[in-house]
Amino acid sequence: MGILVFVSSKAILSKPTFPFSVTGAFSLIFTLVSLLFFCGMALFLLIQGSPIFFQEQLSFITDADWFYRINQYGAASMIYGTILVSFLAIVLSLPFALGSAILTSEFLPNSIRVYVKSFIELLAGIPSVVYGLLGVLFLRPLIFKWFAPFSPESGDTLLTASVILAVMILPTVMSLSEDALRGVSKEHREVALSLGLTRLETFVHGVLPRAIPGIIAAVLLGLGRALGETIAVYLVIGRADNRLSDSLFSLKPLFEAGQTITSKLGGSELYIAYGEPTHWSAMIGLGLILFVFVGVIVAMGEAVNWLGRKYQHG
Amino acid sequence: MKKIGWIVLAILLLPSILNAKEGEVKIKIQGSTTVNPVISEAAEILRAERGWTIYVDTQGGSSGGISAVGEGFVDIGMISKPISEADRNKYASANFESFKIGIDGLALVVSQPVWDSGIQFLSKKQIQQLYERKILNWKELGGQDSKVVFYNKEPGRGTWEVFSNWAYGSYKNSPLVAHPEVGANEEAKNKVAFHNSAITQLSYAWAENSERIKAIGIQLPTGESVMPTKETIMSGEYPLSRSLFLVTNGKPTGYQKEFIDFILSDRGQELVKKYGYLSVR
Amino acid sequence: MVSSIRIWKNQLFILLVYLSGFITVSLLFLGFILLLSKGFQSLSLEFLLSPMREGGISGGIFYQILGTLILAITTLFIVFPLSMGFALVKSIYIQKAFVKKTMELFLYILNGIPSVLFGIFGFFFFVKYLGWGKSWFTGGFLLAMMILPTTTLALSEGINRISSEYIENGLALGMRKTQIIFSIILPQSFSSFLSGVLLGLARAVGETAPIMFTATIFSGATIPTGVKESPILSLPYHIFNLVQESYHPQALSNAWGSSLVLIMLVILISGIALPFRLRAHEEAKV
């Protein structure tokens, strides 16, 4: 009964009187401005980025050589760098993010929990350039020293970038995972415990299954953020093009300098490319690839979230 | 509520729109990080003394500066290499005028440990081999046993073009390589300074008075070796000297001309010397 | 016995969870403290109030702070009406659930767009195509669009949470739609909206990529004059430059100080959002 009333009052409000109110008109205008901007951005990426695809077709994606001076453009090493660095960041941060999330939601008393959660959310707001500062000053020498057996060229490696990203997305993934875990109602835990299950079993069988959609969404959103991060990666990755290793599974690239799509876009090549149609289209083409990547990942994240909510209440 | 917001916004914008006084001096400068220290400090002086507004940006280095001047986005470009044929062709509608404001020596700069281990002179051939990754360890040149890390200046940088012109006759002939890249001089210096086995192309002035990096001398074809110093650059004995320029699109007018004149004046040239470069006088 | 294996596994689980949590929080905490302490060492009133000299190596960061504040205010004034309009259209004016859901998905996707793409688009459109050169307005506008999804969703959720009673009462009293919006809906969802705006703003002030192609320069900008050709200095881009000069101890110390100021700004803005977030939480429960 309450639901019916809820639906009907909002519905009455939605009756089409709106083109005739000033507020409605302004709201519509503002919405259109926003939509116009985003459509403009999407069109920009499409229109300015597609020429390179017409010219090189799929070889733009599969070719690893990027030598703009002879108009040779291949994005493969950058795509590889982007994917490797971001996925490794998730792998590195997940145990810590999940562990902390489980600790905070299942074990900590409420009073401490609030402080920990606030601190973590604070960290999520720290600007990426500050992470970059810390990475350049501390992480680079550390990686260079600790992984000396692998003889890295310097502290600027794909691994360094992964670690920085892992630290950057950790607060986000942890916070969202914790929300997902807390979203499971207390009853499930209480029932399991009263049946004599240990905390571990309660968690694995009672809480985790229901929180999985939220956790997957958290991971995907963290991944999306890692894929799009520019400044911190730019400062520690070494920015070396054409470093696609022969074997996709070798560890070597981790200890060498590399390039991601974002570190390429964040550099001065954009200024050089402007005015040169092919070069510019190649740069924007990179942006287009990134846009599609991140768009898909984020959409997946939200879809998982939505599905999870649907099955929880359905 | 929204309406109040718009009114406040209008009030906030008003003073800045009105602020654009007639005849206020505004100069926009962009370009090389080599030339930048001199120009930035000159800009500070002129701002303080004459109340001029001078914007300085270093994105894109020398090629960024040329591009910005060629397209009319800035008034003056700072470049550490001469304007080339390719530049003129690319910006055919622009009429570049360059003004030499200083002389610099381009050096191969290495991390201190490399220097200490005995690498103090390199021939052009050895430098080519390092650049092309034919020499991968300093011990091959008689130095320490460590991997060579060549931080290559981005191809758009004036420093890179001067280096490539010298090493390969023309930058167009330089081989395609896959080194880690650096952009600004500051970045290049930083990377080499905090490494123990690196080398990069950098203005020699930036390596002076540093405990962490050293400029290597060039071994000439005659067998003689020359270190980059003010004297050898001045006399031309050091082969990698290059001029520093300010460029404009067409003849500089009004305040642009005054700025360039200031740089060419005694005070301006003192600044040039302060940052380790040679005066044009 | 089976039960002792269960107990043992349980103990291990608890140990691992506590361990990972402890490592995470303590490392992050230590890093944070390091940042604060190094930053405070470099701070002084003079640092905050004097302009930059010698390309950032000496002098202060006054105009960088000013520039970041200008960007923040511009972003605020642009995103406020735009996202309010968007949220109203999505939650109130549009009836069809399908359109609503599409708009919501649209917003979620936009929320994830890498900031560097905003910068590149802004560079092409505002700096080059419109010929505006670098401008504080472009920076503020791009940042506003970047946080628009966040703020719109915050307001939208706030609106959805409003108990239908209030709206019914309004309708029963014969209020027009616009009156209901301004007297009931907006006030009730305001806490949610404001917290979303402030959190978005906190993120916006720390961004470098959207502004480094479009609004900020290395040196020379003080107060903008007009909209075109009016760049500003900014804290994030300044730190970015200083990081690359970190061989110079003075530049390094300035980098720490600037980072601290930036973080303090972020904390301040997030802090102001806190009471509104708590209030939004309360509103949701009612």
C-alpha cells in the first residue's frame, strides 16, 4: 500500500506541465548543455580519432611500433602497458583492500570503524600528483634496490607504476567493498553464528556470497580508475615506447620502463601532434581506445552492482 | 536560489572583465626549458619594475614554442635550436624572426658514479653506439659494471635536435630508438642525478656545480679530447655548441621588441651568464 | 578431529584479516604522517603569501593558491546549476523509468571518464578551435563537467529518498510543481546535494590533467583579466613541475609545502561536507 502511494505521488508530479514552468525550462537547458558537452567530447574522440583507424585499420592496435617522425603509429605497446599496469595494480591492492574491508566491517567495533573509514576516504581524496611526488622520491629508489636481481634499468618501471596505482585505488576498492559487506544484513551473520559456524565459515558462506556483486563492482570501479590515471603513472613509468616484449607472459617488461596510453597522452607529444593530421589522429585514436576501455569496465561495474541489488531485493 | 547564484557569478566576473585596461602590457612566451630560466627571471624583473604581465609556459619545449608562435598563440617563443626548413614549411604562413640571445654547450651528461668510474670522454662513434644500444654496459667503455640507461630527450626538444644533427648529420637520419624519454631539462637532470648509471643529453650549464651529474668531454676525430667549458665553447673547440634564440612571428613590435631588447641588454645578458650560458657579446 | 581444523582455519583467517588490515592502515598512515611533517617543515606565512621566484625554486605559492581557488569557485558556480537541472529533469520531470535508468547509466559511465580526456578535448575545442588560448574559465568548466556526474547522482539520490508524504502534502495543499520543488524537494535533498558537490570539488582541486593543457601555465599569471588568454597558476601543476626539479633541495621543500597546502584544501572542503553527509544519512533513515 505504501509503495502504491509512493509511486503515485511522484508520478503525479511527473505529469507533463513542465515545458511551461521557468524552472522546468532552465532545468532542461542545463541538462542539454551538459549533454551537449559530453556528446561533443564523444564526437570529438570519434571524428578526430577515426582517421587513423581508416588508414591503418586494426594494425593500429596490433602494431607495437610508434615512431611519429616517420609517421608510424602502433598502439600495441601502450595498450599492453595500460592493461598490465592496471590489472597488476588490482592484483596487488586486492588482498589488502579486502582484508581491511573485512576487518573493518566484520571485526572492528563501531567506534574505531568510523575513524578508519574516514581516514581511508580521506586518502581517496589525495590528489594524484601528490602520489606522484611520493612515488618519485621513495618508491622509485625502493623498487630499484629491492628488485636489483632482476636488473632493472632504473626505478622507472611498469612495476613502479603498478605499485603506485595499487596504493591509489586501494582506498576506493576498500571503501566500496566495505559498503558491500556491510550491505549484507546482520541476520545472515547471526543465524550462521547461532548454528555454530566459525567466523570464517560465517563469512565465507553467509556474508561473502551476498556481497560478491558489490565487491566485483568495487574492483571494476577501481580498475576503471587505474586505467584512467595519468599524472602519477607519467612520473614513474619511464615513458619508453616500443617496449612490447616477445612473450606476453614474460616478467621482463615489469622491470623495464614502459608506456601507457595515459602517460603518452599526458606528455608534450600532444603539442607536437597538433597541426599534423595523421599524428593528431593517432593521439586522439589512443584517447578513443582508452575511452572505450574505461567505458566498458565502468558499465560492467555498474551492471554488476545493479544485478546484485536486483537479486538481493527480488 | 539558482538566480542568486547567477547574480553572484556576474558580480565576481565583472571586476576581471573591467580589469583588462586599455594599453596594458601583456606578453605571452612559450618554449624551451633551456632558455626558460633566463626568460622567467627576466619576466619577474620586468613585472616588478614595469608592471608588465608576462606569461611563461614550457610545455612542449622548443617545438611547443615554435608551434605556439607559428599559430599565433604566443608572442615570443624560446628555442634552443635554430629554426629549421621543416619548421618553416610546417608553418608556411608564419614569418619567423629569430634573435640570438645566448650561447650554450650541449653535453652528454652522466651520473656521478659513471664519471668516477673513469668515463670522462666519449667519441662520436661511442656516443652513437650508446644511443643505438650497441653498448649496453659501462664496462664495455672501461667504466663500472652497470647497465647503461640512456634517458633520451623527446624528439620535439631543441636539445634533442641539436644532438641528433651533430651525431647523425641531420636529425632526420637519426635511428629510431626505444629509450625511456625525458622532456624538460629539469626532468632529465633529475633522472640522471638520482641514478648511478645514466646518461642524457643536456645543456652543460645544468651539470656545472652539481655533485650528482657530470658533463662528459668529447673525443674529437683528431684524438684530442675537449671538455665543455666557457672557453672551449667560445672558441668553437667544443663541437657541440648551440645558440639560444627568441623567435617571433614577423618583426617584433612594441613591448615584444622592448622585451627582446631587454634580454639583449647588459642586464639581460647578465642573466644569461647567471644561468651558466655565454653572452652574445 | 574435524572441529580443530575448522578452528585452526578460523584462527588463520582472523590473523590474516587483522594482519592485512593492520599493514594497510599503518603504512598508509605512516605515509600520510610523513607527508604532513615534511610539508609543515616547509610552510611559513611568507611561503603562502609571496609569489613564486626563480621558476618555483624559491619564493612562495601565493598565486598558485589563488589560481586553484579561482578554479574551485568557477567549478562550483558552473556545476551547481547544471547538475541541479540535470537531476531535476532525471528525477522529477521525466516519467519513463527507462529514460531515467538510461540517464543514470549515462552518468555512471561519465563518472569514470579519465580526466586527461577532458583536458585533451578542452585543449582542442577551447584553446585551439575557439582560439581562447589558456583560460581559467576553460579549466573551471572542464572540472565542473568532470564532477557533474557525481553531483547529479548525489542530488538524484537525495531526491529519491524523500518520503512521498511530503510531496503528497504539498499536492494536497494545491502547490504548483515549481513550488513543490523549491519548498519541499530541494530543501530536503540539499544535504545530499551539497555533500556531493563538496566531495566533487575536493577531487577537482587536486586534478592536474584537465587543466595542464587548458588553463594553467608555468609562471607569470597573477589575476586573470577577462576570459580569453587568461591563464592562472595552480597548485597541482606547480607540484608537478617541482617534482621534476626535486634534485634541488629548495624546490623539493617547496614541493612538500605545496602538497601540504593542496591536501589541506582537499581536507577542508571534504570536512565542510561532513555535516551535510551525516545529515543526508539521517534524512535517508527517516
